[in-house]
Amino acid sequence: MNSLLDELLKLTKEPKIAYFSMEIGIQNDIPTYSGGLGVLAGDTIKSGADLKLPMIAVTLISKKGYFRQELDRKGKQIVHPVFWDPSMYMALLPTKITVQIEGRDVALQVWQYNVKSLTGGSVPIFFLDTDVEGNTPEDREITSYLYGGDLAYRLKQEIVLGIGGVRMLHELGFEIKKYHMNEGHSSLLTIELLNMYKRPIEDVWDEKLVWDVDKVKDLCVFTTHTPVEAGHDKFPYDLVEMIMGEQIPLNVLKELGGRNHLNMTLLGLNLSEYINGVAKKHSEVSRNMFPGYEINAITNGVHSYTWTCESFKKIYDKYLPGWANEPELFVRIGRIPDEEIWDAHIEAKKNLFNYIKGETGVEFNINTLTIGFARRATAYKRADLLFSDIDRLERIGDEKLQIVYAGKAHPKDETGKKLIEKIFSIKERLNDKIKMVYLNNYDMDIALKLVSGVDVWLNTPLRPREASGTSGMKAAHNGVLNFSVLDGWWIEGHIEGFTGWSIGPNPTEEILDDTMDTRDADDLYKKLEYVIIPIFYTNRHLWVRMMQNAIGKNAYYFNSHRMMRRYVTEAYIR
Ligand SMILES: *Cc1c(COP(=O)(O)O)cnc(C)c1O
């Protein structure tokens, strides 16, 4: 324990950037993530460590995980808690602090996990935990379920993350030069900062001026991830008063967080000097949603080393040594011979197909064009767009296509759950004309197998709902070609017939009407039949050239090293 504290003492010597996120996906068996947002947070931290940035991260311990997904024969989702033991991965620190919830003092403890890079860099993650002796049984569960429970439960979690997080860092002795809020879940940290930097009442001529908004703004960076109004956390003020009490006067809180309810995005926006969306289009949409705010764009990226499969790592090591810490080296992808790229791809494909066989008993054919689709099962992602006209798909894909799906639905997302069941029933129907499987319990390990082991990565969101999307960037790192609606990052990464293919109209064209699904589906079928299938089966040379372009243009750019360099120069140091 002493060496732990010694280490901590060393860590606290230099001012840090504190990255706050409700979920962090750092490795598969630490189940403190649900999907894209958490995996992005993990990739951010890994790049921070590789680049030796003075960074620390704060999140919740989520002791019972998000959930483990079981799918029955009809695709009905059954939800299981994930029990895991933090002490197997991280160290419990002796430090404790308290936060006030419903008028009670709730004690928080903290676990430290160090993300260590081969470069010698290291970023500690602090996992907050209310499962402390002396807390009421109910309070001990606050950090159990990621995105579980009701609105009150969520607010309690956000108090722990935001207010508790700042207090804990302070107690541990850190000096923080920037607080980076990854989405609105951690916005309450601004309230704690307002209290920390409060001016003495005798020094100000107006009572309101005790709140040093400019000071807090100067310390805060806010990244929004949600292009839909309903996706932003909002709490009615009576609930806020009941659970949080009056940390700052209600009229001040309302001025910062919204008149009618406490909107966590608004709170973050009002107290951050630097604000950004996660792709150019997403920033544009966010500016329309929150007029008057300067919302910049830093397009997401993925951690190259984490999201490259073994066989591609091997050829990158051979031809582009140093690539993992300098993904710009992908610019020289043309040095790798075609055959070696293809062989690496076939190896990844075999690896995926072995997994599919083991999980489902279905044997995929290595020579057949394989489409992958895996993401959160929720309405806007339109997982069923590919099946808009099943007869047409059967005709196009007979003996020429295989399809693999995966994805969890949030336990309260009834439409999402129905979507999985629908895909299961279609799977039955397609049967032996087009082989198709739906893999259980989508997680980071399965994601890597999928984004490297299919030939084409399909994405069909309803515009402009995909803020960025990151799985397509992972695919590009493994030479897997994107076939996607022009939304999020793909607007920036897509060059038709060069890095991959688009589905549906240009992003500048009129959007969101009732005929959208039909038009998108029609374009999807046409390209599949007349462009993608013919190239795959008759022009291997062009296919491999496109794989190289995906790596040399997309992976070259859409990685978290580039993203972090931009956060440093545009958001952290300014
Ligand atoms: C990368 C990843 C995601 C995010 O993918 P999207 O393209 O944003 O849908 C979700 N879940 C897991 C497990 C991932 O690895």
C-alpha cells in the first residue's frame, strides 16, 4: 500500500488533464462499458498513455457491468448481470470521501487502474465505488449497474461521477488544469468547481458574482456525442432538489442548466470554454440544436494497436515498423505486397469463421463475400434495412453472400429488442440461400473479430443520427471496406469506389422524410448487385487496392493518436 501512495505522490506532482466518462472500455473483461462511448473513452486514454500526456481519468466501477446478453432461439434477449472482481485488475486506495445524496452522507472509495503503454507512458483511471461499509444497502448499489435503474438512480450516479469525482481527485492531491467531460453524464462536476472557486461574499458587489463562472469555464472542456434531442440527460428540478439538495442556489442552477429541467448538456455547454462535437457533420447538427454556442469539431478516432487484428499487426510490423505509435506511417501502405494483405485478411476471416462455428455451429465459406453488421440494436441504426426486400436480397445474394450480425439492445429499448427478434426470424427465412448468424453478447473481443474478419462493414443509420460511429474506423484498420450511409465520420472518410461505398444520397441533400428507407434500401441493393459483388468475385486486384486505400487514407486519419493531438492543441492548451 505504501508503494501505491508513493506512486500517487509522484503522479500528483504535475498538473493533469482529468478525463471524465460514465463508461470506459479498456479491455474486454473489465465490463464497465456498454458501447461506442465507452470504447472511445478507453481508446482516448490509451492514446493519452502512448503519447505520454499528463492525463488521468475518472469513471464509475459498475460492479455488475452493463449486462451479459443471452438470446434464445427466437432472438428474445435475456439480460444477466456481470459479476466481476475489481481487485483482480486494480488496487483499492485507502482514500475515502463523501457526497450528499437525499440528505445522507454517502461514502465513496476508489480503485486505481493504470493504463500502461509500451512507450513508457501511463494514465491512471480512477473507478469510483459506493459499495462501502456503512452506506445503506441502497446506496451501496449506486455504482452497480451501468445505465441501469430509473431517473433517480441515474442522477445519483451522476452526483457520484461529477461531484464525487472532483472531490476524490482533490483529496488524492491532484492539481487539475483541464476537466474534460465526455458527454453530459459528468456535467455536475461544474457544480463542484463552482463551489470550489466561490468568491467570498464580502469581495463582490452583486451576490451572483460569488459564482466565478469564467474561472470554471476556463477549466472545462465539453464533448457532446448525441445529435438527437431525446438523447440528452434531463432531470426535473423537484427530483434534483430531492436528491442533490441545494448545492448552489436553484436560480443560479436554472440559469446554467435550463429553465424547465436540468439539462446536463446545457450545463456542460454553459460552463465550458471549449466545446466540440465528434465529427464535422455532428458539430453542425449540434450548433443547430444549441444555437449561440461555438461548437467545434474533433472527429473521433480509434486506438490503432487495439483495433488491428494479429495478422495485420504482423504485416504492419514488417513493413511499417513503429506504426502503432505513429499511425501516419499508414501513408506508406503501398509498400505491402497485395498477396500479403490478402493473406492477412484471409487469416482474420478464418479466425472469425472458427468463432462463428464454435458459437453457432454454422460453417461459413471462406471464399464467399461476407457482410458484417454489429452495433447497438436501436431503431435509428436500422439493422433491418438490408432486409427491406427479402426476395430481392435472396436473388442478389444467392450463393454469393454471407451475413453476420451482433448487438445488444438496452434492456428498456423495446423497439431495439424487437429488432433483434425480427432479424432472427429473417435468418430462418433466408436459411440456405444466404447463410446468416447473429452472435450473442457483442463486446470488444467480438468486435475485433468482426471488424477484421468480414469483407464489408455495413452501416445504415438514419441521418443525421450517427454522431460519428467508430466501428467503421476499426474495419478500415484491417482493410475491411465500409459500405455505409453518409453520416458521421464516413462523410469525411468516404471516397466512392476508392475507400469504400456510400448508401443513399449526399449529406447535403434533403433528409429525413418517409421515403428515406426505401430510397436507401434501393441504393444498397443496386450497389451490392452491380458494384460490390462483381468486384469481389472478378477483380481481386481492385479489391485489394481498395483495402490499401482504406488503410492508407482512413486508418491513417481516423485514429485516436490524431484525435488526441487535436484535443491537446485545440482544447487542452489554449
Ligand atoms: C467500437 C464499438 C462500438 C461502437 O461502434 P459504432 O460504430 O459506433 O456503432 C460499440 N460496441 C463495441 C463493443 C465496440 O467495440
